[in-house]
Amino acid sequence: MDKGRFRVPAGVRDWTIALGVTALLLGSGVSGEHPDTDPDLLGHALLAAGGLALAARRRAPLVVLAVTALCAVGYEAAGFDVLAVSYLVAVYGAVRAGHRAVTVAVSVTLPAVLLLTALIFHEGPVGEALAQARHVLEIAWLIAAFAAGEAVRQAERRADEAERTREETARRRADEERLHIARELHDSLTHQISIIKVQSEVAVHVARRRGESVPQALLAIQEAGREATRELRATLEALRDDDTAPPRGLDHIPELVERAGRTGLETTLTIEGQRSDVPAAVGRTAYRIVQEALTNTARHASATTASVRIDYRADSLAVQVDDDGEATPRKAPTPGLGLLGMRERVTDLGGRLRAEARGERGFTVRAELPVERAS
């Protein structure tokens, strides 16, 4: 809805039309000729019922069409010479909803039923009965109502097609943008990461050939280069193909924990609850949270230990990473892009993220991701 533009709810509009038609029918019934007998009350009730039924024309157009047709026959039998406005509005609604064949069938049958009703319940020549039936349902108004409903239906169909075209155009532009980003990433990052990976592997190879001890930091650089190459390749493939299958997920978290341990950070992994399948997006987000949290711990926290906890629950997956770094409630780290990215991923899945300093020392990252189970 456009800002600053007020739109009346559909239900309010339907009731307004229904009440307006009801008032018109009752007014016509009171001012026109009608019998001064017991059927007078029944006729007014049928006039009101036919008008009020229009409040449901969006939800049940065919039911409203039948109700208004029966009401028209009923108050015509009671002696009310009133145009069936409620039926005309019902015809418009039914055609607009796409029920053209049924509407035509009912509308072809109704004039004959009205004529038969006039012949049965009213005395006089056939010409007068025909005139009374025609007053209740004018053919010209009926055709106009049908044409109006069909015109609006076609206009709405064209509007829906135009909306789908806009969505397809937007998706095509998004695909083009993904390809552009993939090319930029490939040109700007692949070469540099490859150089780091090759140089670290050469350094490790030379050190081992010389019989020298390979520093843990160098081994960590070598492994990080390999992992970065794999991650970049997976990201580029996802950007090019828009593949929803995650390159990394819950099954790869033990590798993260093991790799973090090789950097000198004492890391443990605890898995609780009954292991079950989770959506790919949830597994990918859990992996990224653990990856980012351990990376921040190794780079910035000056921590010696870190613990990763994965908790499988009935309707959610909880991921928690704790460290014993330098963060305190008074000295909390400034949120960076990594934390913002984690929060965006969790929020997109409808989950919750808590990232804050622990008690006296250390930092905790805890995410709760909703999981829809198949029934």
C-alpha cells in the first residue's frame, strides 16, 4: 500500500454495498405497489435478505448468486414489483470471480422462473405477468452487470500478468547482478588467495624437506588458504547457479572445531538432543555462526579456550559458542561486520541471536533457529 494513501478494507466495502442495496430495495418496496396482507412482511424480509447477502459475495459468489435469485423469486411471488438489484450485483461478483458459465445458466433460467411465478401467484393476462417479470429483472441491466464483471476480471488478469512480468524482470536483473558479483569476486580475490595458498604450501614443503619443525602458525595459514579456496569456489558457484544446496552445513562443524584447535585454541564440541535433519538454510546458518564466532575468538579475543554447543530441539536448533577471552561487561567488543552478518542470517530465518560478554570474562554467541518438522 502506498504511503499516505488510505484504502478502505474489502470487508467494509462489501458491507457498505450490501447495506446500500438493502436500503434501495426496501425503499423501492415501501414506495411501490405491494399487498396489504401477511406476505407483505415476508416480502420485505426477502428484500432485506437479498441485499444483505451481498456482504459475502467475495467469499462465496455462487452462493450469493443463488440466494439473491431465490429472494427475487420470493418477493416477486409476494407481490413486490421491485428490480432485482441484489441479483445484478451478485452477477457482477460471480463473473468477476470467473464463474461465467454458471452465471449464464442461472441468468437464462431466472427470467423464465420469474414469469412462471407471476402467472401462478397473480391474476391477469399473460402480458401483465410478462411485464411484471420484466420489471423484476431487466435484461439490459443483466447484460450490463455481466459485461462489467467480465471487464473487471480481464483488467485484474492483465494486472496480475503485468505484476508477474515485473517479478520476472526483477529476478533476471538479480541473476545478472549475481553473475557480476561472481566475476568481481573471481577477479579480485581468487588470485590473491591462490598466491597465499601456494606460498604457504611451498614453505611447509621446504621446511619438511630440510627436516625443520613446521610452525603451527604456518600450518594454520596453509589450512586457512585451502579452506578459503573451497569457500570462495562454493560462493562463486552459488552466485552463478543460484543453487540453494549449502556448500557447508552442520556436518562440517567438527572440521571447524578441529581446525581452530590447530591454531593453539583449545576447542571442544558438544552435541545434545536427538540428531535430526534440518533445513539446508538452517544448517548453513549454523555453520556460518560457528565459523564467524571461532574466527573472531582466534583473531581478537586473546582466548585460550572455546566451546561449541549444538542442541537439537523439537522445534528449533540452538547454537552456542563461548570463549574465555578478554571481553567483559564493561569492555565489550564493538560489533563488526561479522556479527552484523550473523544477526542478519538469523533474523532472515525468524530466529534470535544473542552476542554479549559473559559474566566476569569471555564472550558468548548464542543463536536459536526455528526448524519446521514434517508432520
